[in-house]
Amino acid sequence: MDAEAPGPELSVLLVEDSPRIAERVRELLQDAGVRVLATVDDEPSAIRALQALTVDLLILDLQLKIGTGFGVLEATGTNRPTTIVMTNYALPQYQERARRFGVEFFLNKATDFERLPEIVAGLRVVRDQASPVLQN
């Protein structure tokens, strides 16, 4: 095995109520070593998915069909994976509230969308360094 080869894919739960944006996120992540395990569009489904699935990364919109991303954060507390909030509502008060919930990344969909693969690649590097693959 090549020492430079990346580890296993990151698994993702995508919480996004716009089918068009969800598809664009999946396209961006396709070549970044990410496997989207599920895409849901509302708060109750997101909470159930986080309870049922083991994921490395949560990509979370704030405005959902039912409920909000903040409701997901409140329900899961610190018992959730690394979280990237992606929203069209990148208001300072929302950023501060997300920070209080321990959100690691807060992206404005209008200006930061293309940063997603770079952030995910960085998370893979950190994960791979923290748990190196044993080699024979």
C-alpha cells in the first residue's frame, strides 16, 4: 500500500431541502473521497438519521422543509460528527449561535460553496493522521 494513499472515504449525512443544491453538493464531493450515506430535507429526518447512521461529517442547512438546522444541533448536542453549516442566511447572529453549538465550519452558500471540497480534503488529512492505516 502506498503511504500517500488516502484512507477510507469520509461518510456524510447531507441535510438540505433544495434538491438542486443537494445534487450540487454531491457532485462537489464525488471526487473528494466522500460517500453521502443519506440526504434528508427536514429536522426530524436529520435527527433520526444521526441516531441510525455512523457518519464522519454532517453538512447542515439552517432553513429546512420542517424545522431548522439549529433544531438538529440542539437535539444532538455534542453527540454529533464534525459539522459544516451551509446556508444562504449567513447572518452574524447565526454564525455566533452555530459557534456556541460547536459547529466547526460555517459557510455562506452564495460565497463559500466552492470551498467545500477543500475543507473536506483537509478533514480527511486530519482523520488519516489521527488514525493511520496499518501497513504490512
